[in-house]
Amino acid sequence: MAFKTDFNDKQIQILQVAEILFAEKGFDGTSIRNIAKEAKINIAMVSYYFGSKERLLESLIFYRTKDLKIQIENLLVENLDPIAKINKLIEIYINKINCNKGIFRILHFEVATKKKELNIKSFYELRKSNLKSLEAIINEGQDKGVFRKDISIPLITPTILGTFFHFHMNKEYFMNLLQLNTEDLYNNYINVNLTKHIQQTIKALLIYES
């Protein structure tokens, strides 16, 4: 079955239901039957549209991340200095992840660490493309003498994502600690304070010490 890159309303409904169930029950704990029942459609229809649970997950990844790749590619050609590009890249990452916590939790805590590895091509291609874009920005900064030459570029993304997910996975603790009494305050803290902290951390890794 060829991998689809556009979806009709029924397929989007299935993907949205699957995302909720995968996030709540885990990939292994969710069956096609569960998804069909929750979406109120025939189980054969899910199989017809997506073929398998693995294929459905791949479609879900593409559906939720397709504009991320475009945003990052557009950033590469913007007339900004390298550190401004890095800061904007971090803003894009954090905003995208925070708006789609369910699928990114699946990606980074299920797919990426599964003992029985799933062949999720779209996830692999997304990561590879994003790393290539990050390398382009950092190489530009190195060529201009702004960034250090001894940077381990593949570790930059885990530093960004690891900080976000530690904060998110300890949500109740940080909401109490920082007196973030509502969901809006929590999300605003992520978009402003946590994003700024991550930007400062990455800048400290990239810039020559004065």
C-alpha cells in the first residue's frame, strides 16, 4: 500500500482518535478494534484506509509533523544571523511539540525506545531532515566564526527535547513549584520561560567563551 500524504475527513477522524488512544494506552496497548470502536466506524474501514496499526501510526506522524519540516526549511532562507535562526528554530520546536504532546510523546517514549523496533519511515525521515537543517545553521555560524568548531551537533536536538519532556513529564510538580495554577499559565510558561531557558542553554553550548 502506497503511503498517503493527504487525508479525507474520515481518515483525519481516525487519526485523531488513534492519537488519543496511543497517548493514553500506548501503541502496544491500543488495537485497531479499539480505534474503530472509539471512532464509531467498521474495523474493516480502518484497515482499508491504513492497512495496519504501524501504517496508521506512520500516517499520524506525517499528519502532525508535515508543516514542521516546511517551517524549518523556510527558516533556513530567512535573512537572520545564525544565533537568531537557532533561537527561532527552538521556538518552532517547542511550539510544535507543546501543541502536539500526544504524538511527540509516542515518538520519543514509545517508537524511539521500543525493543521491537517499528519501521516508521516518516519519523526517521523527519529526524534526518531536521538534523540536516540544524547542521546547516550551525555550519553557517561556524563559517562566520560565531559558533565553536567542537560542537556535537547530533546532541543539540536531544538537549532541546530532553529539557522539554522532563518539564512536561513532571507537569504537576512544576505547576505546584512555579504556582502555575491553570493550563493557560502552564502553556504560557513553556512558550516564554522554558523556551528562553532552552535558548540560553543552547547558546551557551554554541558560542565561544568570552
